[in-house]
Amino acid sequence: MLHLSDPFEARFDVPVAGGQLHVALAGASPDEADAVVLALHGLTSSLMVWRTVARELSRRTRVCLIAPDLRGRGRSAALAAPFGFDAHLADLLDVLDYFSVQRVVVVGHSMGAYLAGYLAAWYPERVAAVVLADSGLPFRRVPKGDPAEVVEFAFGAAIGRLRMRFDSVEEYVAHWRAHPAFAAVFQPGFVRPWDDDLEAYARYETTGEPGAIRCVVSEEAVFADSEVMLLDESTRTALDRVHAPIVLLRASRGVNGYDLPLIARHQLLRLAAMHPDAYVQDVWGANHYTLVLGPTLGSRRVATALARASRLAETPAWA
């Protein structure tokens, strides 16, 4: 396996309510960068999902990428409640203030895309542009019923991973490696289903002793965030209130690498109606995970979108 350098050259523990939020930086320093990108990961993920994108972006720009482990995840897993989007919002503002950053391009993957829209809706003066990676639009259908049951129905597979126990870190990594999103990733002339970034991503989220290795992500945080994301109307539709330029990159495949895209055509039509100047791009061959992480062309497309957003954030037309 080809060794890939760690793009996150600096790490910080930023004071927030109840403790410290772990944050990694890649590229130029915030005070010397041409622009700053705030990168937000998904529901059961960590800042390590941005490794590939951060490296690509650092190669071609003088942009600073700031990637936090959101409350209850990664090395911020010890942070206790309150959870939910308002708690994340307060944490993110603390991060921006800590680095004296007034305005950012915010990019979000999966749940992070909803959080990116939420930040841009409530604090438009802090957001120059919004880049959505395969998420951020209102869900197709929201089941009715008990909120806990709705969350289990919608995110059962991801939540199930949090409850599993493994004999070793290697066994946990092997479980991720067998995931259908990574088991067979094919690009024309480029076949390498697993790389150092995916390895580092899987290892980073482990905790516990041998015989009881588990994912470090807080199940309480996941349930709280999921309930808000699924059931709170103002959160689900926060993107409707965003006036900053919007870029959406849609993976051509879903979570499992062989299923339909997560974002349906009618959602794209709704986005076009609400934001006629939004720029939408399908990334063929990428799935929900490999759009941002691993040895596919997806991460390059995301890095390109971020570079462009950093240069053109003040321009309303993306075409």
C-alpha cells in the first residue's frame, strides 16, 4: 500500500462549552492563507474523512483547511451534552474565533452538509460560500412515529457499527475494508480499493482494550443530531435561507457503492427553484464515501470545487 503523507500538519484543542474540541489544520496558516475552508464531517465520522481532500487542496492552493472533530466524535468524543445543531454551531463559532477567522468557505459531507447550511443560514456574515458533498438537501421522506425509532430506521446501519465490539484494531479495520463502498472501487485505468487515507480513517476512530475495541463515536450524540436533522423543520430546510453561493457535488452511487444516488432528481429540481445560481455537478464513479475519501477522482473534484469557491465566493454566477 502506497504511503500517503498526513496533510494535517497542525492540531489544536480549542476551548468550547464543557471542554475542548479537537481541530486539525492543513495547508497555509489561517493568518497567511488566501482563503479559509471549514470542513465538517458526517454523523458517525471524524475529521479524518477530509485527509484526501486536504492533501489535494494543499497541493494546488494557498488555502487553509480547518477540520474539527465535531462534538461526540473522534478526539472530541469526550465532550458531553448538550448535543444537536445549536451546540455544534456554538462550537464552530468558537473555532473560527480561536483562529481569528472572520469568513470561510464551509464544506460539509453527509450530516456536515446540513450543518454547513445551518451555519450559513444563521451567520451569513461568516460564510462566503457553501459546498455540499452528497447531502444537505431535505430528505426524500421522513417516517412518522417515535423519534428514536425514526432515527434507528434511517441510520440503523451506522448506529449498529457503534454497538459492535472487536478483538483488535486490525479486526475493526478489516470490517471497514469489507464495506461494499470500499471493497471494489473502480476507476478507468485506476484500481486500488484501499489506501493509506482509508486505513488512517478507520484506525483513528477506534478506542478500548483488546477484546473490546469499538468506535469512539458517542451514540447519544448521534441520536441527538439525527433527531434534529430528520425531524426539525427549520434545520432540515436551513439551506432555503442561505444567500451565499452554493455548490453541490452529487456522488453517482449511494452509501454501499452500487445503489442509487442519495440525492434524487426532484431534490435537485427543488434546489434549482430555490437557488437558481447554485452549481450542481454529478461525480460519476464515486459513492457517498469515496466522493471525499480514498483513491478515486471524487476527492479531486471536491478539492477543485473548494479552490473555485475560494476564488469566486463573491461572484453569484458559478457557470
